[in-house]
Amino acid sequence: MKRHAWTRLAIVLGVGMMLEVLCRAGAIPRLIMIPPSEMLASAWQILVSGQINSDLYFSLGNIALAVGLSVAGGFLVGLAIYSVPPLRTAAEPLLVSYSAVPPIVFYPMLIVLFGLGRIPQVVIAVMFGLIPMALHTISGLRRIRPVFWKVGRVHRLSALSSVLRIQLPAAGPYLFVGVTLAVSYSIIGVISTEFILSASGIGHQISSAYDNYDNRTMYGLVALLLGIATVLNSILYRYSRRMLNRWTR
Amino acid sequence: MHVQGLTRVYPGRDGRPPVSALGPIDLDLYSGEFLSVVGPSGCGKSTFLELLAGLAEPSAGSITFEGRPVRGCVPEGVGVVFQEDSSFPWLTVWENVAFGLESEGADRGEIKRRADYAVGFMGLTDFVKSYPAQLSGGMRQRVCIARTLVLQPRLILLDEPFASLDQQTRLLMGDELLRLWRETAATILLITHALDEAAMLADRVAVMSARPGRLLEVLPTRWPVSRDSRIVEDARFGAITARLWTILRDESMKAMGRAESKDPA
């Protein structure tokens, strides 16, 4: 493991141990927070008992669907906007402005349109994830070195081949930032909407545990969620490092 | 390749008058010859190459390659090597070289055979699995040349491909280019700002005027086909380079004078 990875681990362990000591010493009341060791023990019990398997699959399924739609939709929207310069000039500031609006504010409208359940959650998560993906697609395409376009023309590539074989990989590092944000925002979108728009999912279970003053379950689920988000982001981070190493070594 | 009355004018914008960038130029490029084009900075050398390649459209005049008109798209049989590094950083050396063949949908055996040959020819065999970022500037330019070579072009257009390299590497790359020219029998047109490079490599050197670039003179070098960079020791090399400079000096002064006149001071 490299030095910065050790430093990162030390920071996480240090914060965890500090919270552990503060909770055990009573500086943080149990009503507010349980010690991190109990959170982890609770997360493990929840995971191995299988009691929330259906909720876990429900949330992960929604997240996967939202990520897929955000990434594919964001790329196509970004590509379409980039390909029409007048549209690019007009639409890009709108997208930037829209990215400051939390899509959760649209949930009353989505309940009317789709009712409770999977669809409004995924729609809100996609509204979270699609815009950064589209913006990073535009940014990535704009930064493609002009000589690569010329190489495509010298090889007489079709428009589709040019997108797949040059534009997509050349914009890769920027697109990947968009993918990373789409994953993060999809997790945020799905879990946060499960608090209010769902009768299942990890977010719903966290909300139920909170309503029932069941701190142990609530923090166990939060720790589980943190673990899932950390694993997903670590995979993306490692892949992006590998990609950047190829480009800049 | 036959060029007649080739002209490029950039339309004026924001009330400014149109800019005449090139021409008119008349030139015949003969099959199998090596032609260099030199000219002062900003004279339209790269514009000239882009027009010949079909990457830009002329405002007037015509270009034909093997009897077919060139206008707005790159003809089959024409390869281009650009001034800046155009190797794809996301592909290995071998994948870069094989790029064109894969785009054409050649079968796997053919791709392997021709890419291996091009990689070996350009001395890149030990680096097939390396990424461009792991190579020097000269090696990356070799990758770009190999990517062009693998398609077996009958006409290779090179736009100052060695401009960013040091003098020794440029001389050696010049040798590589001459070897490529002899072994492939392709026609080569090399755009360069280096008079010694033009004089050393070419059968003929075309000298362009300051903007709008026109051909002032096409100077034959009469070098043997088997030449290499040791030709710089030949007394005629100095005479050719001196002649090129004599033609170009006034034009370069004009180009500089134009730049100075823009200076408000």
C-alpha cells in the first residue's frame, strides 16, 4: 500500500477511534450516536441475517438503473448539445444553473405523475446524475485536441466510428469524472427519495429505524450504506487512476 | 498530384476584410518523388497541406490525385503525419499503429502482419505494449508515421513532423524518412521550416513567399536516391541551403515586418 493510502487509512481510523472514545466516555449521548464499533457490529449482523436483503436489492437495483440512465442519457444529451454549436451556447448556461437546483424539490409533482415506488425515485436520481454527466461530456468533447479530429478524417471514419473510436476515448478522463459524479448523485438521489417516496429500500429502513428510536439498526444501516458507497467509489477511483496514468506517465 | 490555381481566402469577420492566406499555386507532384516545401512563418504551408489532403476546401483552383478531384475529403491512398503529436494516448503503440487497419475492417491476420511490419520498420518492436506517454517525442512521431505507413499510402503528406525534436534526432528521423521513402516507393511531400532538412531530404524544394503563400521557385537538388544524412558533408548541400536562404530572406523579412507593423509601440 502506498504512503497516501496509509495516510487515508490513518485519518479514517483516527476519526473512528476519536468518536469511539467520545461515545464510550458519554461525551456523545447514545441517543445521538452509538460507538462506531457497535455500528459496524450492527451492520454485520444486518448483512448476515439477510433481514434487509430485499431492501438492499431494491436500492442497489434502483441505483444501477439510475446510474445507467444518467450516464447514457447524460452522454447523449452532452453529445447532442456539443454537436450543435448554437444549442451549446444557449443550453450550457442553463444546465450549469439547473445543476444548482436539488431535484428532490420536484417530488410532489412526480408523486402525482407516477405515484409512490420505483419510478419517481429513479427519475429524481437521474435528474441528479444526468446533468453533471452531460456537462462533463460537453467539457470532454470541447477539450479533444483538434489533431485527433483530423486523424479521424484522414482515416475516413464514419460519424459513428469517430464517436466510438476517437471522441469517446479522447474525452475519456472527463467522461469518467461525469460517471463518478453520476454514481454519487444516483446513490444520493435513490437513498434520499426512499426516505419519503418508498415503502422499501435502505433509505426507507433507515427512516423507519429513526422513527422507532432504533439507533443501533439505524447506524448499522448507515454504516452499511457508507461501506457500499466507499467500495463503489474506490473501484471508480482506482480505474480513473489507471486511466490517467496511461495518459500522463 | 496536380495542383492548379489553388487559392485559399478566409472570409472577413466582424467587418474586417477577407484574409488571403494562400495562392494561387500551380504545382505537379510526380509519382515517387520527394518534395519539400519551405516558406516563412505564417505563409500558409500548413493550409497548403490541409488543402492537398482534402482536410480543407480551396476558395478557388483545383487539386487532382491520380486523376480524381480532391475536395473536402481525404482520398484513398493519401496518408498524413501532423506537426503535433497525434498518437492516441489511450492506445498502446501497437494499437495505435493498427488503428487504421481496424477502422477499415481488415481481418485479424492481415492487421497483425502489417502492424508488426510497420512497428518493426520504425524500430518500435520493443515498445509495442507501451503507451505514448511513456515514449519520447521522437518515438511518438515514429508511432504516428508507422500508423500512416501501415495503410500503405501512395502519397504521404508530412506537416513539419520533426519540428519539436532536437537537431540530432531530426537528422536521424530524416534518415528514417528517406529509408521509408525508398522502401515504400511512396510519393512524399514534406512541409518544413528547416532549410537544411528540406535540402537534405528532397528531390525538389518548393519555396513559398510570405502570405499569401505562392511558389517563388521549385529548386531541384539532384541528390542520388540512396542518400542519407551524411549528405550534409557534400559541398552542394551548402550551396543549395544558401540558395534557399537567398530566395527566402526577403520573404522572411516581409513576414517579420508584417508582424512588427502590428505592434502598437
